[in-house]
Amino acid sequence: MPHPTVNRGPLDLAAFDPDALHHVRRKRGIPMRSLAERVGYSASHLYKVEEGERPISRQIYAAVIAALDLQPGALLTKEGANRAA
């Protein structure tokens, strides 16, 4: 279930850090296809988000945070995470 702060809180998605997503996913050994299945979006779409080629939506961010069991600001730059706290 997506985190309520992600769905309604003061989250600055412009501060999304694609490298943070890549780092967490790789560190945990989660293939892109597996993450895509968990969040309900195509691997191609998530790959473009992770590469910074496509902006992340609030819905995708919430699904990724839930699938990876992360805190709401975990994939934001430090400045963005501070604003979300």
C-alpha cells in the first residue's frame, strides 16, 4: 500500500533522484522487471524514469516507495527530502 505522505504530503517530485532509485534497486539485487511487476508499470517505463529520461509521477513514486519499503523522502535529493520531512 502506498505511503499516505506520498499521496497527500508536501513531496517535491522535482527533487526525485533517479540515481538513488538505481542505487537502492541494484544494492538489493532487484531486477527492473521484478520492480516493474511489484509496482504495476512496465519495465521500459521504469527504466526511463530511473535513467532520468521521463519524469516520475506521484503514483509511480508512491508505488516504488511501497515496493521497496522506503521512507517517503528516500529517493529525493537531500534538499527535497528535508522539505518532505
